Amino acid sequence: HHRHHHHHHHTTTTTTTTNLTSTAAVDEMTGADAKVSQTTNGDPAAGLPFKFLFPYITAALEAMDYVTAIFLAERLFYHYKPQKNRHSELAQLLLGQCYFRSGKPNCAHSLLKASVETAELPQTSYLFAQACFHLKNYSEAEKALLRGQSINDVLKDSANENAMPLKSQGYYLLGQICRRTSRVEQAEKSFSKCLKINSCHWGAYSSLCDLGVNVEEKLWFRSNVAPLDSPDYLRYLVSSGTGKPGILHTLPGLDETLSSAFASIAATGLEQPSEPDDMSAYESMFKTPKADSVKTPSRPNQGPARRLPNTPMAPAYITPPTSASVTSPQRRNNSGTGFAKPLRTRRSGRDANMPGNLNSDRPLRRSARISGSTSSHGDKTPAQKTPRRRPTRNDPRTKKQRSTRHMRSNSKDTKVALNPVESKAVETPTPQTNSAHAARGMAPIKRKLIPDNDPLASSVKQNSPPLRASLELGSVPFALDIQTPMQDQRDTKSINFSASNRDLFQMASAQRNDLQDVLSRMAQGYKLLSKFKCKEAVEEFEKLAPLHYYSGWVLCCLGKCYFEMVNYPKSVTMFRQARKLEPYRCEGLEYYSTSLWHLKNEVELSYLAQSATEFDKLSPLTWIVVGNCLSLQKEHDTALKFFRRAIQLDPHSAWAYTLSAHEFVANEDFEKALCGFRQAIGVNPRHYNAWYGMGNIYFRQEKYELAAYHFQRALSINERNTVLYCYLGMVLHASAKFDDALENLSRAEQLEPTNSLAKYQKANVYFSLQQYQEALDVLQQVRDFAPREASVHFLMGKVCKRLGRINDAILHFTTTLDLNPKDKNVVKSAIDKLHCGDTESQSEDEF
């Protein structure tokens, strides 16, 4: 009998596939009919073409098949264009989304520009603003986001979060616009508002850190990110799958998304069944293949259809045990015929094979169980009649105890995972034909329900059919109204939640705390790095578990920390590890290549430049690496070309401006260099390297006051950089502010005890102060660190001469000659003057 049944099942599927050929004609016909009938807004058929195509458009978008998505969305757009109502705006929004995602923000901008003023949907304003932002049209983007409000009203603490399209995302976009237009305070407020609404918004958090704001730790990843006190959220955690449509409404800041706009089609489509009587009418639709057709149009009522295929198969969506058991067959048939006839006839074949639907046979079996052995006028083959009559013979409880069976099948659903034996006992009356059918058509779904217990497979096969049949109604076509399934879950699921609620809550809160710990460490590390407190940032990152520590992002952050600490070898090691783990990661390449430039590691820098250009020629960071490589080879003009290319690709790259300015300095073109540094500061006022660069130029031009100002500005951003303290000390020394100079050089020495430049400059200051013994003590330390540095020996010779130790002075001067023969004239004149005692002129000698 099994084999016989199996054979018939296959014949059914073949007939359904042949029916597919006729559906194109039906589509055309319904489209034409719809056009004729769409004269009024209230027409219930108005939303149907949208609902027919919407799942296919969203599926194409998800699969990044933009050709299909744009073609179908354009058809909808023109279909609804004359109506000027909610449907036309939704069709326009959908087409705009397709354009934008396919990398055509200019098309999306042109499409939405005319109607954005009068747009009802906040999603339209948001998409238009995004398109403007990508086209660098910031004022228009801001105007679209504000929708007639003033920016100060929107950013007030008391402002309602609904004032912004897409709430947190709208505030984030506004913050980016303010940042690009150099309004730092407003950017700060926007990002803070975004983070208050949605504390899991890393973009807003990292932007606040980049702006140098001291973000409160409690603002990032608050516990309401995973609201374990919400029963709906707990249900979402235990259900299978992640695409539950209603769950976004329980999460902060996520209740308004681009796709949530399409949930409003439900209001303009067919009437929703709210009364229990209507539900029974809908149930009877499964009775005939003819009525199946109505399932398709009504599916998107669930909400964003994008998430439909992932709807969880858990007991969450079981239809309420309403008065279906009392309804008479005649009543059911009559209500089944209340829908438009042209739609019903030839669509069943298509429905059977639609991606969102379950197996076409299953609904038929389900209705058979509801209505006992009522008429089967819609059967296609005898194979479908068999399972329909069987249950009534084997299961006397079909009619009377339908609601109790609902409850029992529901609780059993969770018991299956715990106690297979018990569930087997409940299910013994199950007819064999049905179980064979289920083992073929539906076993995969069952596996989703009990993922962890593979040994149960055999018991699952035996007891699945009635259980699955009870799931079917709610799981795909009938969760029309988000409210109904939710209330329904509350009633039916309470049985098992009360028992396991505590365990689930404890398990979930432990996992949430672990995740919170990891994310807050990363956030804290990033905040410390952005404030240039690199030592503490390194400590914070090193507390991470190896699982997260050895990830590209963390290793790149550590590389940046060591770079800022002027520990270039360690920085390079970190970036090497990151590249090994993630060869595709471009972030941090500017730091990596600059570290290699400082270490004069030409081979590795050339290799990095080659691999970066092979991987991505359109990344600005690639050309920064190439520019650094050429700069190291003293090809400054060619390096400039590549830095200019980086600027062309990303006009907001402060690094590219700064490095190109350094090349101008190398070419002695100080005016252009200053211009480059100013542009870098315009892009990012916290880019201290540019402040340092300008200070250095003014120092070389002997404009000491300007130089001191720029070094101080750089130090106000990064107060732990030893090089900055050294240069400020040198400027102050040149300005004859010896005490301040010594203070800054000592600070540099404290921050980095091995910093020989600071020690050397300190000795210079002591020499100017005529404290020769202190100068000599410091210089001896420097000599130990850098024994082959000619300038150190030369200064030691001068100091020894002043101390009257002529022999030592001669020794140091001859060592200088050995180390640096190029400056023999200066050294020889210094040796000659040793015996003349010409102290005045000798002090003027510069090496």
C-alpha cells in the first residue's frame, strides 16, 4: 500500500507542474482585469498585483538579482502610477530601493525627487535622503530627513523619536550629514539620539568616539537590546528560524524599517478575516484546489514579505481552536465560493510550487481532518482521497474534540523533544498512509522543530502527520494578522512556558551577559584608542577571549594602538597577523604601510602594495600603500600622483591629504604642503598628524609662535605622543623658553624612557643653559642608546671642551669624523678652535 501511495503522489506533482504553463496567461488576464477595476481607492482588488509580484521582487533583491527586481518593480510602478495613493507610493519606494541597492543612487534620487515633498511614508523620505547623501548633496538630504521641521527641534532632548524617518537610522544619517558639513555639535547630538533609541548601533557609537566624545558606557548595548522580560521575545528565542515578522516591534528602534512600509498593504488589500466564522471560511479554502488561489494574494498581509520564507515552524503560529468544528459543510462550501471566480480556477498549480508555500497536498489533508468525510469534489486523483477518508475511520475524535486535540498536539509538540515515548503513546491511532506521506513531504520541517535530538527521527516519522497538520494552517498562509497568532501563542504556549520559563530565562540572560561583556570590552577599547589612551586600550583588548581577540578588527585596532605608541615593529606584527586572518581587510592599511615606511622595510612594503592593488584597485587605501612605497624609494612626485588618486576615490580621507602634504615637504614645496594639511584638518579636525605637519613647517621656517600653536593643538588631541612633546620642546628652546622646553622634553622622556631624541634635545637645552655637566650625563645615556649617531658625539665634544677636558673633546670630534666624513669641515674647524680658546664663535657652530 505504501508503494502504491507513493506512486500516486508523484503523479500529482507532475500534473501541478504542467499547470504552470497556463499561469502566465492567467497573470496577464488578472492584470488587465485589475486595471479595469482599479478606479477607486477602496477597491479590494487594488492591492493584488502588488501582492503577486512583491515576494518575487524581494526574493530577487535578497539574491542580488537586480535585473529581475528592477524589471518587476518598474511594472508595479507604472501599474499604480495614475492612482496617486498609498499603493503608488509603495510601488515607487520599492523601485527606488531596487535602484539604490543595485548601485544607482542617482536613479533613485531622480525617481523620488518629485514626490518626496508630498510623501506620506517616512521610508520614502529616508531613501531619498540616503540617495542625496551618496550623491554628496547634503543640504537636500537634510531637508528630506527633517520633513519641514527645524534641525534644533529634532535634536532637542525632548524631541519625539518618531520625528525622524526610521528613527535611529534617520538620526544616524543626519549625524553623518552634519559631520560632512563640519557641524560637529549637531553631529554629536544626532549620534547620541540614535544611540539612545537603538543601543546596538555601532555606527553611531564609533562615530561619537571618532568625534572625541566621552560616550557613556551604559549607552552602548543596554539590556533592552534583548528584552528577556517580554514573553513575545522569549517565544522568538525558542522558535526555530530568525525571521519572525512580529519580533521587530518588540525591539527598541527597529519597529520602523524600510520593509515595514509594505506591511501597510494589508490595510488596502482584501478584507481581513477577524471573526471566528470568517476563519472557518478561510479554513475551508483548503478543501478544494480551486480556492487555493486566494492564498497567494493574502500572504503578504503578514507584514514584510521578505521574511516570509523564514517564518518559524514552531507552535507559535497555530490557529486558534475556534468554532470550526461546529461549522457545517454547506456553510463552509458557500463561504469558500465567496471569492472572485477568475482568480480561483487555474492558479492551484502555481501555488503548489510557490517557494513560500508548504507541500500542496498538505492543506487538503488538513481540511479533511477538520470536516471528516465531507464532499471531495475538488480532488484531482484518487491518491488524495485516500488519506482524506482514512482519519475518520481510525480516529473517532475528529469532530467533537477538535479543540482539545489542538491543545494536545500543541503541548505534544514541545514534549516530543523531551519524551519521545510519551508522544508515541498519544499518537498510536495515526494511519500508516498518512505517516508515509509525511515522512516524504514534511520531515525536514520537523527537523527544524527538534534540532538537537537526532535519535528521535523514527518516532518523528510515526507521529508527525496530525501534529504537522495542526501547524499548517497558521504557519504559512494564515498568520494574516500579526495580532491573532500572538494572542493565540499566549493561550496555547502557556502550558510549557510556565515549566521551562525559568531555565530559558537563566540560560538566555547568561548568554546575553557574555555577549554584553565581549561587546562592551570592544567598545571600551575603541573609545580608549580614539582618545589615544593606547596603553589602556591594549589592556582592554587583551582581556578578550582568544575567540574574539584573533579577529581582523581587534588585531587592526591593536596595530593602530602600537602605531600611536610609536612602537612600529609591534604594530607591523599585529597588522601581519590581521592580514593572515583576513587577507581581504583593507581597514588599517594606511597605518600598516606607514609603520613599514618608518621601519624602512622596503621589501614588505612593496609586497603589500602589490597584493593590495591586485585585490582592490578602487579602494583609496590601496593607493595610500602604493604612495608610501614610492615615497620610501624617494620617488616623491610619483608618490604624489598615487596620493591624489586616493583623494579622488575618497575626498574624505584625511590620511591621503596628510601624506601628500608630507611629499610636498620632501620636495620643499611648503605652500602646497600647508594647503594639504589644512584640507586634512577640514575633513577631520581630530587628525593630529596634520597639526603636527603644519607645526613642523613653521618650525623649519623659524615661525616659532605659529609652530608652538600647532604643536599644542596636536597635543590637545593626542596628549601621549612623545614626538609632539619633543618638537614642542625644540620650538620652545629655539624661542629661548628653556624651562618650558625642559618640561616638555622631560614629559616625552617619561612617556617613552627609550626616546633618545628627547634626551638629545634635553642635552641641547642644558648646553644653552650652560649646565655642561647635566648635558654630558644625558648625552652619555643617549650614546648608549645610539652609539653610531654622529651628532651626539659632536655635541659631547663641544660639552667636554667647555668643561676643559680637551683630550675627551678631541676623542669625540674624531669619532664624529669617522661616523660622518661628509661634515669634515665643520668638525675640523671645531678641532682647530679647541686650542685657540675661541669660545664665542665656536658656540655658533652648528652640526
